[in-house]
Amino acid sequence: MFANRIEAGKQLAEKLAELGPENPVVLALPRGGVPVANEVAKRLKAPLDLVLVRKIGSPGHEELAAGAIVDGEEAQVVFNPDVLRMLGLTESDFEEKKRQKLAEIEERRKLYLAGRAPLPLDGKTAIIVDDGIATGATVKAALKGVAKRGPKRIVLAIPVAPPDSLADLDPLVDDLICLEAPDHFYAVGAHYRDFGQTSDTEVQRLMREADQSGN
């Protein structure tokens, strides 16, 4: 069990330092992934950026993820086929939701990054970091979006995730680092003593400090 996201980030950073990635750019999934990724970026002396992903909820059951969408020159959408079958819906039924989520993503870019453009990834090692993975839908969308941006390598680094989600994501990356992969996985927060919500203000502060550090 991790004390908090900062401790998890420090442990993850040491594993990534052993990997020795070339020309790393650390990409956090906000909000909870940012404190973790910040520790990684500091340890690797790498720039920190965000991958902005939004869950696409099911009609009438918003907590049930039908898919996820990530921003970029070409927005990437990943749907959960099992959920679509269960609901009797198709991907085309979510066109309006996709537009709404992209608008939300743009608002978050303005909020967290003052609207600055994403950092270039051409020829870089893109290290995607979150505070943990449950189903993996949002991370899968993030990975597909990042792959479109031309990195030389893609590394997924997370403190905790269930083995089945890791097996699903492994083919999408060059390296996968996960500190804990319990067979009996309940929820990400169950593996932290302090899993309080990361605020928008905290994300803004960490991103501003990372920009000022000039890594």
C-alpha cells in the first residue's frame, strides 16, 4: 500500500530511472496522475505535460464507461464493445457525447495549461503516467492518442493495476512498468492510505512549477 500519490510517484520514478529512457517526456492523466507524474519528471529531469482524456458514460448510467476520448490533431476514441452490446447501442449513437467531451477537454487545457499546445513527441520516449488503472478504458484511449504523435517509444508507468488490464494494454506499449498487480483487485484507492481527490488548483500549481523548472 502506498502512503499517497507522491510516494507512489517516487517509487515509480526509481524504476523508470533504471530503465534509462532516452529523451523522455512525461505525460500525466489528470487529475490524480499529475502528482505521481511530477515525481517521475523531476527524477528523470524530463518535461511534464498532460494527456487529456474524458470518459464517455452510458446513457442513464454515466458511471458506466461506454468508452473514452483523447484530444489531439485527430481525436482518438476507444469504445468498450461489451458495454455497447449490453446497451444495444453502436458507436454512432455517441456522436453528440463525443463533441461534448472534446469541448470539456479544451476547457481543461485552458484551465490546466493556460491553453498552451501539447509538447512535441516526435522521436521522444513518451512516458504515460496515472495513479492507477481499473478497467483501462481511459488509458487505452490515451495510448492510442499518444501513438499518433510520433514518439520513438511509448512507456506506460503506473503504481497499481489488475493483471487483466495490464495484459490488455501491454501490446500497445514498448515498456510497461507497474509496481503492484494484485490478483484480487478491488479499486485503485484501496492501495493508498491517502487517496484524497487532487484538485484543479493542485494540477495548475504542479504544471506551472514544472514549466518553470525548465526540464
